Amino acid sequence: MRYVSLAALGIGMMTVCEAQAAAVKDIQINGLERVEPETVSAYLEIEPGQNISQLDIDTALKRLYETGLFSDVSLDMLGNGTLSVKVSENPIVNKRYFEGNNDLDDNVLERELQLNAGSIYSVAKVQQDAQRIAEVYKRAGRYASVVEPKIIKRDHNRVDLVYEIQEGPKASIDKISFVGNKHFSDSELQSEIMSKESRWYRIFSSSENYDPEKTNYDKELLRRFYAKHGYADFRVSTAVAELSTDKKSFVLTYVIDEGPRYKVSDINIVSELQGVNVETLYPEVLIEKGDWYNADKIEKSVYEITEKLGQQGIAFVDVNSVLNKNTQTGDVEVTFDITEGQRLFIDKINITGNTRTEDRVIRREFRVDEGDAFNASKIKASRRNIEALDYFSKVDIQTEPTDDMNKTNLNINVEEKSTGAFNVGVGYSTVNGALARVGIAENNFQGKGQKLSADMAISQRTSEYELSFTEPYFMDRPLSAGVDLFRTETDYQDEGSYDSEMTGGRLRLGWKYTDDLAQYVRYTLSEDKIKNVARDASRYIKAEEGSYTNSAIGQTLVYDKRDSKINPREGYYLSFGNDVAGLGGDEKYVKFDAKAYKYYTISDDYTFKFFVNGGYIDGYGGKDVRLAHRYYLGGSTMRGFKYAGIGARDKYTKDALGGNWMVYTGAEFQFPVGLDEVGIRGRTFIDAGALGKPDNIDTKYVEYSDKIRASAGFGFQWLSPMGQIDIDIAFPIAKEDYDETEVFRLNFGTRL
């Protein structure tokens, strides 16, 4: 029975619809100003003589509204068979205005709008444009922005659009935290990413403003950091940004999975190409058996192997690194697989997005040029080089096909970021007392890649002023050239009953033989002054009172294999330098310095540091070495002794006289104290050293011994948001009676 009733109901409804159908004898259209009647008729799809129902009228009404031409439409079937169509046309957009946009220019916002001058006004499109403007402000870090569109009616059915904007504050990053990091502290990981927590001293930096693209790049930076330290399976599970209720700040949380740490158990090179002698390629591999896995070294090895094959006349090759990992043992076998590459050449290299940085600054970092064979590893190395400049927040390299199937274009799109920095520092040390430092630097001066900096540091016993300029590509070659102007004033009344001034300049030139081996040469011209000598000062200090000119040329050779220059845990550092004074001026001496540091980490948390420093200086041409150029031990060198607390000392005035040679060595063990999340680590150490006497002293007036001094102690290092803080407590275990000791040493905040 129910099915019969439903069928009957359906037949009844059809009968009603047919009964409502009526024949259209005529169509009248009213209210048109700009729109042609033919346009309305076309959207009606109703002709005179046609039978229409209410459904036909509703459908026609919908079509007319969807055109966006009308703000109001009505369709009525009159009794005489006339279909009456009444419309109200949407106005025309006359002009557009923005009010309240101080952070973003009009032309930036205009690019986002759909409604241009002359467009048909639509409420829906205006709301969409307002939403687009709000999205632009979100990308600029202003999540609390409000955009309210308003209209001003003009004659002839025209309107002016006004977008009233409340920009609101930039949403800064209030807190950055990491979940899952067992081997590196939050502070260590924060130093590796672009996003930074909001601090008052970052007033000129955009790093504290939240940006989703920056967060995505942070994930890649974290992956690279862990991959460089042996964690080949590292991944960022999630990166969550939580916006505060007032929309003024974010909390960033990175959930990470470190995975196991791998050590290289074997290295192999295999080739599918005929005529390749793989034995000649092993010296190009920068990683060895027993080393921790290092993705940077693997990538550089791929590049070096590719270069070597190119020198052998094999241009079209692909070199890929293949990892065979054993998660149980933590071993990884690295195989470099050489295959034939696509026979493709680079036609053009196009660079976009660099509104400030000159093209040549980017091009000189490329390892390929126009006309070269296409090589993926060289292009990848080029991208890393450009990113390493730290001028860009984004570097994107894409290939573009050309009409010639054997050629391709490289399109490089970069997004520039702020390269200037304003540094403010405060602190305290037991040597210099209270300290204040102010500095300003621009690392991409005038878009030429040049570096310009000015620093001023004033403490209770020292004043330092320095202005530096560096050209990283001198004469369009990979030579770093620079000039420094400096002035230093130091109070040595406690150590030697005098004050010192040094004013001068320095010319520098440096180059790299490899990524790890570099050499630097310099010429220094300065005026050194000994002044304010106390009446009861040592006779040797009184003899040097006055001004002297120093003209010296020197060089330093550096071999740096550390995993980090800021907080090294693996690798070693070697340097050897020498200076010769006497190219004019009053000073004549020859000086040699050498340093060696070795770092070794056990279980990622416990780090050993072994070091030895040595130096020797000697006058010639009848000249003795003056106070300013001698060696001094104590303080940061030889903890447990005051600055200049070791070495020759006047028997009667107790003034320190320094020495002509120095050896300083020791061992340090760093360990966690349960505060890695805030960047605090503990350490124990043993220091040992000896200082030679100056040539011009008479032991009748001077206490001196070149015996080994030694000390032992413990301390803490805090990588705080305000700078590095070092606290050491040390006890001398081998000393002379006249040495000046110091149990407690604090150094806080050299720079923010």
C-alpha cells in the first residue's frame, strides 16, 4: 500500500507542475543602464511562445545572479502572458584605496586584488580580496591584522573601494622547543635553525618573526645538522606552530626522531663505465673508515669524484652515494656508484629574486657555467654554496627545457633576507670587570657580498674600538682581502704598574687550498704606547715608557677539521703562524706561534679536548722584545693563576714582565649535568705550562723560573640567551712562591 501511495503522490505533483506552466507571450526587461538587453535574454534562455513553469523561472533567476552583473533580480509572470524582468545593476569600481597599511606598500597589496578599476563590483569578490590582503599580512608575520572593506558611492552607479587595515603587531616567536632530542640540547639545535626566540636585542632582525616557509627550511637545517653528526635516519616528525589567543606570538615545537648514530665500516667505489680506474678515485673521498657518518663529507666526496672524472675527460657521469646501514651495530657501508649521465648541456643560467644582491655574487658560487655539461652533483654543491652565503632565506634551483633537446636552462630563484646585525653585549669577568659592547655589521654591503663592521667594547680595564672591511672575492678571485683599523687601551696597573695603548691598522689577504686548509697573510702598522707608569714601577717597565712604531708582516696556516667552530665535539684544529717586524718602525723581532686541538666524543654526551699551544719571539738587530709583544700566562690560559700570574716578576715591585717563549697544554672533559636543555654543561680540566724569561732582565732584580706550572679544577659552561658564561674553580698543583694565583674565575657575556 505504501508504494502505491508514493506513486500516486508523484503523479499528482507532475499534474500540479503542468497546471502551473504558462505560455510566454512577451518579455519586458527594466532597470538596465550599461548591460545590453541581449545579454539578459541570453542568460534567461526563455523565448516568447515558450511554455514555462516556476522551475524555469527559478533557474533563469539563478543564472542571472551568477553573472555577477546584478545586485538584485526579480522575475514575475504577469496575467497577460508577459514575463517581467527587473534588475539592479552592480556598480562599477571607480578607484581603490588602502588606509592604515604602514608595513606593506600599496603596490604589494594591489597585486593580490581581483577587483580592478573598471571591474563590476561584487560583495563576494570584495570579501575575497579582503581575505587575500589578510593572507598577505599573515605571510608578513602579522596574524592579528584586520581588513574591513568599505564603499563610497559615486555618480553614474560607480563606487570607490576603501580597504581599512589594522595591521596589528608582528607575531613573534615566544618559545622554541624540541621533543625527542637526546644527544643535543635545545640551545644547540636553536643555534642551527633560522627561526629565533624573540629577544629585545633582535630589534633589527626578522629571525624572530614566524614564517611557515622558514619553519620548513628549519626542518631541512636540522636534518643536515644531524646528518653531519652521524644520524643518517634523522627526521622531523612534526613541526607545530601554536598561535597565542591574542595572535601576537607563536610557540614552535619540533618533534624529532634522532635515530641511531652510524660509524663508517667500509668505503667502496664501483663504476659501470668502461675505462674508469676506481683506485685513482679513493683519494678524493673525504671520509675514512672508523669516522662517524657525515653527510656533508659524503656530498663533498661526490663532488670531488665528479671533478676528478671530469679531469680524466669523462664529463657525463652521475655519482651517487649508496648507504648500507646496520641499525643493530650502528655500522654503515658507503658505496659511491658511478653511472653514465644524461648527455645534456646547460644553455642559460637565469637568476631571479635578487633585488639587492648582484648577480655576480651568486654566479661566482656556482660550480657549473653556461655551456658546461649538466651535472647534478655540481649543481647541488652550487646550491649549498649559495645557501652558505647566508644572504637568502630561500634558494630554489629548477631546470627548464629548451627547444634543443640536448640543452636545458637553470633557473635560480632566491629570496633575500636581512644581512645586517646590531649587537649589544653586557657582562662581567673577574679580569676585566663589568663589560659593555656595541657593534654593527653588514655582511652583504651594497649587495656586493662585502662585509663591513664596527665594534666598540668598554670594560673597567680595557677599551677596544675596531672598524673592519672585507672583500671575499678580491680582484674577482677566491681571495679574501680586508682592512682593519683599531685602537686598544688597557689598564695593566695591577699586573705591571702601567697603562698601554695600541692604535693602528692591518691589511689582510686569505685563501683556501681546500675546504679545511686555509692560509692568511697580514701586514700590521701600529703605534704602541706605554704610559701612566707608576713611580714605584719596575725599572724594566720605566725603561719602555713612551711610544714605539711596529711594522710587521705575518702569515697563519690553518687546518680545521672540527665538526663545529662554535661548539666542537669531534675533529681537530692545527695552526702555525709567524710574524716578522722591522719593515720600518722601531720594533725588530721574529715570532712563531703554533696551536693544536683535538676533540673526541664518547656516547654523544661526553667530550674530551686535548690542546697544546706554543710560541717563541726573539729580537734581532740589537733590539729587545718589548712588553706589548711578549707572552703572558694566566687567566684564560692556565686557569688557577691570575692574568700574567706566571713568569718573570720584579722582586721588589712584583710587576709582571712576561716572557719570550711559552708552552701551554692541557686536557678537558665536558659532561652533562642534567641541564642540557638550557645549555649548561660541566667540565673538569688539567692545565700545564711554562713561560720563558725576557732577554734583557737581570736575575738579580727579577724572580724567574721556567719550571712547569700546573693546575686542576672544574667548572661550568652556559650557552645562555645573553651569551656564553664560563665559571671555573681551579687549584694550582705546581707553582712558584711568587706566582699569583686565582681560584675563582668568571667570564660572562662577551657578546649577545
